[in-house]
Amino acid sequence: MEFIDNDAIIKQEMEALKADIIEAYNASGKRTSGEFENGLEIRYEPNKATLSGYVYLAGRIKGKQPPIEAIEKWIIQKGITPIESKMKISTLAYLIARKIGEKGTNKENHLLVYDQVITPQRIDSILEKINKINVNAFTNEISALITKLVDNK
């Protein structure tokens, strides 16, 4: 039987989470630039890992207007054209940015991709795998100590 430690399981599971998050995001139809995937980052340390990513999927509250250039880029990537034939994309981007600044974004349109993938059941499954390894390691260590004590008698 191959020996797998906590770090190996954590790495396997974090890579699987990242892949599933990207898959759910791409399936949502919200993908435009590919920046979302590039923004997902996993940092590993002994016995732990951190997955970081963009939070903009949760929407935006009213207040500050988003950058017009970002809205322009989004319009172009989505292939959206202004209804008015004489309206420039930059004008449409300004109007969208102003509206978002005034009212925020509609909560019903927010994508909860992290919540879809990182569920309590998924977390329990990961913890169960890690606990199994730790229990086995503990059992092996105790067995070795008992054997050593018996042999020294």
C-alpha cells in the first residue's frame, strides 16, 4: 500500500477544488476574459493550504463607480453592441458604470461558485481522508512502541 501523508491529500484535494471551481465558473456562462482562472491561487504550507481568488462574483454594492475601462473590456468580450447606432461603446460603458455606482448590482445575478463547490459535505470528506491517515499513523506508532516495549522485556 502506498503511503500518503496529510500534505499529499491536502494538495490533491485543493487541486480538485480549484479544477471544480473553474469548471463551475465556465459552465455558468459568465466567463469572458479568463482572468478568473488565472486569479485562483493555492499556497501550500505544512499541513495546510489556502485557496485565494476573485471575490467580484459576489457583486458590488452601490457607492463607488467601477472603472469604465473594465466595463468597456467586458462589453467587447461579451460582444454587446449599443442599441443606439450612434452610441459609442465607451458611452455605454460609462452609463453601465454609473448605474452600478448608483444602485450596485442585482443580487440574483451573482454567481456563488465557491459556495457551489466548497460545501460542508466536501469539507467533511476531506477531513475524513486526513483523519484516516492520522489514525493509521497513530496506530502504527503505538504498535511500534508496544513491540519495542515487549522486545525490551
